[in-house]
Amino acid sequence: MDREEASRLLQNSRIKIDEMDEMLIDLIEKRTSIARDIVKAKMVLGIEIEDKKREEYIQLKIKEIASEKKIDEVSLTRIIKILTDMSKEEQKKILRR
């Protein structure tokens, strides 16, 4: 690979990552909107926002996915925790209304 090819590869790779970042942000927004539906159902069912069984299930699922896709489990766990915390915060906001 020469410098010109390397430069093109770098530029194209960055464009792809930028596109994927936008897709991830769209998915996060959709995930957050689903949290709104979840809190409505939890209110009717009398279920707390914190659901330890669900969180344990998610942890097991993360381990399986990380292993299957050869992704660092600790990093994936951190990412999912951030998303889960965002969901809980959205649910708490709705309950305060």
C-alpha cells in the first residue's frame, strides 16, 4: 500500500465510522423512546423501575454476545450500562411528570 492508497483508506474508513455513529445515535433515540413505553406498562403493572432479574438477564446476554462476537466483555458491559442508565433516567423523568 502506498501513501495515496493509505490516505484514501483512512478517509473512507472515517466516513464509514461517521455514518455508523449516526446510526448508533438513531438507535439510542429509538431505545430511549421504547423506555417510555416500558415505564407506562410498569406503572399499570405496579413494577418498580429497577428490575434486578432483568438486569441479571442482560448481564448474561452481554457475556454471550461478547464471547460470540469476540468483543471485550468489560467494554461492552460499560456501554450497555450507560444505555440502561439512560433508560432508567428517562423512566424516572416520566414518573415525575
